[in-house]
Amino acid sequence: MSLDDLKDDVEANYTDLGESLDVDLDRETRNELAMLVAAMEPDDVGELVRRAVHMQFQTAVETGNLDFHLRNAYDVTYDEYLSGMTFEEMTGGQFPQQQQKDDRRYQF
């Protein structure tokens, strides 16, 4: 799979999700959500669910978990998705070379 496949899948999933989502809650999730509603007192319970999705996404990005899954499924990273081009396309297939050490600059 490729960057183009990922873009197509994201667009298709976005369309499929629509504006609302019915989610079945298991006992543990319902209990945890009830505790958060009691503590946070949101105007809308949906707001807590939206925050949870944002937190899950941010955590997946920060820990590299999203990149791991994207690399396995599409052979790209989130940064490549955001830029719209793969690392190879950005660099012409060349990996950055370590600069040669120039110890002479410290000689007097």
C-alpha cells in the first residue's frame, strides 16, 4: 500500500463516519464515562467522547504508535501523510549522510 492508498482510505472513512456515531458501551466504558460526566460536568456527554478521541489520537502520534501502524499498513508515516510526499520523494531517495569529521579546525 502507499501514501495514495492512505489518503483514499482516510477520505472514505471520513465520509463513512458522517456527522454522528452510535457507539455501544460496555459496562467498564459506561462506568468510566459516568465518572467523567460526574467530575467534569460537561454540557454534552458527546464532548467528553470527542475529547477522548483527540487524546487517543495525540497519544498515538506522540508515542509513535500511529507511525508504527501506518508503516505496517501503508509503508508511510504520519509526517509523510501530512506533507503529501514520502521521504524518498522529498530527498530523491538519498538518506542524509553524516558530515565528515574535520578535526583540523581545532588545530593551532
